[in-house]
Amino acid sequence: MARIREVTGRRVTPLADGWEMTVGGDGRWIPAPVPGTAAQALQAAGLWTLDAPTPLHDRDVLYRTRLSGDGPGILRFQGLATLAEVTLDGRPILDCDSMYLSHDVPVTLAGEALLEIRFRALHPVLSGRKGRARWRPKMIEPASLRFARTTLLGHMPGWCPSVHAVGPWRPVELVEEDGPVRVRAADLRTGFDGRAGTLSLTLTLADTPGRLPAELEVGGHVRTLEWLDDRTLRAEAVLPGIEPWWPHTHGRPALHPLSVRIGDSRVDLGRVGFRSIERAGGPDGQGFGLRINGEPVFCRGACWTPADIVSLPGTREAYEPILRRVAGAGMNMVRVGGTMVYESDAFFELCDELGILVWQDFMFANFDYPADPAYRESVRAEAAQFLDRIQGSPSLAVLCGGSEAEQQAAMLGLPREAWSQPVFTDILPGEAARLRPDVPYVTNSPSGGPLPFAADAGVTHYYGVGAYQRPLEDARRAGVRFASECLAFANVPEETAAGVPAVHHPRWKERVPRDLGASWDFEDVRDHYLQRLYGVEPNRLRYEDQDRYLRLSRAVTAEVMEATFGEWRRVGSSCGGGLVWLLRDLWPGAGWGVLDAAGRPKAAWYGLRRAFRPLQVILTDEGVNGLAVHLLNETAEAVPAVLTLTALRHGEVAVARAERAVTLPARSSQVLSSAELLGRFFDWTYAYRFGPPAHDVTVAILSQAGTDGTAAGEPLAEAFHFPNGRALPRSDLGLAATVAQAGEDWVLTLRTQRLACSVHVEDERFRAEDAWFHLPPGRERRLRLSPRDGGGGGVPDGEVHALNALAPIRFRG
């Protein structure tokens, strides 16, 4: 059912205190957090480490606590991982075989009682399961996990630490009711037709003292609920003029409190949003994209990982810093993939608030799953429970059967009829249509083309640029329609973690992600583009100048990601979106994440923030046709602007310059040619090659137009094109930095006489608000400096680096 935040007379008591735990029956009890995991408890007791995680699926784990109460109530177990037997004063009350199911168990308490949960060892049970699969994934161990409804995290040794999820990972609660109204279910549907919101609400109640007057209130509108029978209330409401919900890149994610009053009792249903989502297939019907409230939305973001792989927290405090990083980077979508876990209500509430769309896989990946009746019924219950509790979330944008199951079958050469499974074609779409008919359903990620992973139809996992080491031009050539995974690199963190020394140490290499069975890893992939873009020999540079190797390694993934998304967002692109693999590292090291394991941005995050601006200028190389200048405005307001296009020789001397006043209508895109802007021939792309190159960089700047029609304030967006590649010689750039205090903040002001590439600031106490950007000459750039994590006090004291500078420059407050 939809989230019920509060009901008059209902008390929900978290059973979070007094828990203890023992592993393997050794008689040693330790304190245990609930909600939490066994690994979390052991880690807190100094008995387990992430560096060398002890297996937990080969032993039983026992939790216990004492609770008290008087009279009837419900023990609610929101998630037990994974095979669990629950007793109350020694009496069995629940057997659980799914990590993803919530259980309500009626009990009658008479004072104090002992509550025990025994988590049975998973691997010995799975080893006895029989049934021949049509294929066996290489990336997941053991293969018998296809029978278990548990997370695959901890079982993918190529890229994930071996942390086993065991324990009451979601809250345990005691629910007591003594009010006159007891809500048993709430079915909630919302929509938006362009002018008005629509709301459908059905409440199912337990016994009530007659048909009391009932009404709902939402967004300032009040509507009466009608009694269909003695236990069912229903309302169908049209709400003219109610503000719709938008992803934050396109508007305001408006939410409206929804409550119901039945007699003197109140039911709080939280906040709801009104929006419409349509699947857009493109002119040929073979693509994939989304239209929100009738407007096409380019979906961009990253694939989600849990806030902490050890504790699997589901709290607002755990999610909020990460999701604010998502929104801060201009990302408007995250994908919760089938190898992860279903996130809690707090996750969806934050995505609703922040205007972040959620692509939600059901928790299935790679396997050939069982089709017996008991398994199918378990899957149906899992899907129904999940969809029930997020019925009111406008952020839910795509439902997907799971990850790479169709791809796995196809890549192993199985015929087309073997790619599909009842789980994906029958059970999950059925529940999605029943409970969230407003959300598009995709059978698998990837799927939809002549091969599931074909880029030019349906949904793909695109690694042409990336793992397959294709040139950057492949991002256009492949005709990508929607990349629900893409651009995986071993992204070097800004700060190497203690105990994980960079580059040469075995632990560093251990944490570089890889595909099992491949003779390369994703550091090799990064090195390929390092050589291609900067003209260096990575192995030699790593041996001789590790500091420069790491700086170039950080810069290159930012450059590749920004260039790729430029191709996908340009006018005329067939692409409806792209989600980078991954958002955040699962442990310290050079992982796939664009955030490190502590949630701090890497260089790639800054590159994506530039690529994802709602107001954007993009330069694309069209060969003999020159540069195409793409102007995008995804916002709801028209923007008067000034566009300048400048070709620089040696990063300093302007050899061609064009300027034009432009208007960017609301939610529009347009493209201008460099030749049209300049009005004469100039070889912007160095395609004609009449003599030596006239310039080494072109700079496009889009600025807000002032009242006099000239550029005013900080640029809205910038773009750079390097006709001869990014391997600019190192030289004295005339880079200068000053720092001054402005109120409680410090501000660093940068200037340069020549183009400074991949500028970044290093300071032990302070972090700059932007990094890894190009700074053109004649422009002043002001950066706010904030204290680093746990920092405070002192004054800024650090260095400004640019990849093409001979040496860094120092600054001090």
C-alpha cells in the first residue's frame, strides 16, 4: 500500500535497542545495531574488516533482544537477510526465505518477552538445491544464488568486496493500535494531464464505528470520500491548477501534503507529486526515452550503489549527502540496478524532494531463474510489496525486470527464444501494470534490439567508448538510443585512501575493477584513452612521474565523459539518456564511481557536472563543415544570451572571433554553424589543412545578456574544442591566484594569460567548489573554498595546478 505516515491511535515503536548477536554458536555475544548487519556489528567489535572480510554465509548468526508490551500488537520485520527463523519466548512465529519481503506477525504480549532471530547459513542450504540452468554467469559466485532472494553484492569478486549481507538490515517494529479507525491498505494513483492533477485513493479499513464523514485534503483542495461498503472508502479527484512535479533540471519538483480525515481520526499519507511519464520510441519507434508532462527529457546520471556496503543503511542521513551530490552535478536520474538492493522509503522521499528520477530494476541479474510455482509466488509478493510502498512517489520513472539476464543468454550464443524468462515477461510486468501503470516497464537492461546489447535500438549498456576502447567518435557512430549503463573507468580518487597506496601497491590493483576472465582491467582502459588524448606512454609515465600520471589519469576520464555526453545531447542526436556506471565506489580505491567511497567528488564528477548543465553550449566537430554550436535550454523560462566563439593560437592570441546575441526559448534546442557565426572561411576543425594549424583551441562562451544586450555576469556555460588534440605543451601560462575572505567564506580568484587546462586546487584544509575545468585567457574565475570534511579553522594555503603549466602556483590567505 502507499506510505501511511501516521494514523490517529496507532503507535509504532522501533525495536532498535538492546540487541546482541553471536556467530556460529561460539557463545560470544556482542552488541548489535538494528537495523543493521552482522558484518557491521563485528566490525564495530573489532572482529571483522573490509580489507579482509570474513565470510558469513557459512555459519548461523543469532540475534536476540527483550521487548515488553501488554495486549495485542504486530511485530513488523521490514527486512531479514536472508534465511531467518524468528521465535518469541521460544515459540516459532516466522520463517523467512527472502531478504526483500516485509512480514507483519500478530502477537499478544503480557509483559517482557525474548525475541530471537536465527539467520541460517545460506551457502550450505543453497548447495543442496537442484535444478539445471541454461547458462551460468561468470561474474557471480556461487551459481546457486539464482535460487535465493538475496542481494548479489558481495558475490561479484571482479569489482565488489566480499561483504555478505546477513541480519535484520531493515527496521524491526512493534505496531499497536487503539484508535477507532484502522487502515489496512491504501491504494493511491496520481497523474497530470497538462492542466489538472488527478488523484485516485481507495482506503481499506478494519472494523469501524459506522460510516463516519470522510474527506481528503491535498495541495489546498478538499474532496469527499465515498463509502463503497463498511470497510472501503474511495475518492476520484480532479485538481485544476495544481502545480506539477518536474525533474529538477526542467522545473520545480512540487510536492503536496496528502491527508484523510475520517470522523475525528486523521491519516497522514505523506507528500505526493502530480506528473505524467510517457515512453518515447523516436520517429522509428525503436528507441527509448521519456517525456515528462509532455516534454522530452534527456535523462542523465549514474547507477546507484548503497550508501555503505557493510551496514546497508536506509536512513535519510545516509542517503541525503549522496543524493545532493547527484542533484548538484546536474544529474536527473539514478538507476538502482538488479545487483544491488531495494532502497528504503527515505531514498524515494529524497528523490521526490530533489527532483531525481529513479530507474528501478527489480533485484534480478544475469541468472536463468527458476520457474516453479513457489518461486513465482515469492517474486510476485516481492514486487507487490515494493510497488505498494512507493505508490505515491513521482520520482519513480522506469521499472525494469533486471540486469543483463537477456544479455547473458545472448552473449553465450543461446537462441532468441532462450533470452526471455517468465519472471521478466509475465510476473513483474503484471505487478507493475497493476500497481504502477503510470510507469514504463522494460523487460531487461539491456534489451530491445536485434541483440539485447545493440546500441542503436532499445536500451543498451554502452561501453564502445570505455571497455571496448573505441575512439570518441563511436559515441555518435553507434547510434545509442538510451544507455542505462555506460562509460565505466577506473576513476582515480582525488585523495588516495590510507592503506591503499596509489598505482604500484597490490591493494591498489586489487581494487581496480575487472571482468572475470578478461586479460585486462579498467585501469588498462583508462590508460588507453590517456595515451590517445594526451599522447603519452602510460607505463613509462607511471614509472617515471607518478604524480603527473595520476593527474592525467584523473583528467582523462572527465574529458572522455564530457565529450561523450556532448555527442549524446547535441541537436539531432538519437540518444534519450545515459547513466554512468557507477555513482559511488563500494570501497576505497580507483573504482568505477565518480564519487569515492567517502562520497567525495572525483574529477569525473566535475566533468559530468559540466556536461549535464540545463543551460548548455556544446561544440561538435563536423569535419569540413566546421564546428556545430549547439545551444540547449531545458528550463521553463526563455533566456536572452550572448554567444562568443573564439579561436586561440598558443592558447592566447585570438585569430578568429564571432559574437552573437541569441535567445534560448524555454525547453528548446538549436544549432548554429561556426561559418555562419563568423561570416567568412576559417578552418575551425583543421579539416582542410592549408598549411600549419592556425589555432590550438576554440572556446565557446554562453553568457546571460544584460539590459544593454552585452554579456553580463559569470558565463552560463562554456565549451572547448582542440583541433589538434589535448596534448598541449607545458609552458608558463601566466596563471595567478589571490585569496580573500568574504564574510565567513574564503574566495580564490584565478586569472591566466594563456588557456589553462584541467585546473584544480590542492589545499589540505579547504576544498574548491569546482575543479578540472579549463580557464581561458581574459577571464576571471572566482571559487568558493569550503573546509574539508571534519576541517575548520586556519586559512587557505595551497596550490593551483593546470595540466599544461610548467609548475603549480601557490596561494595563501
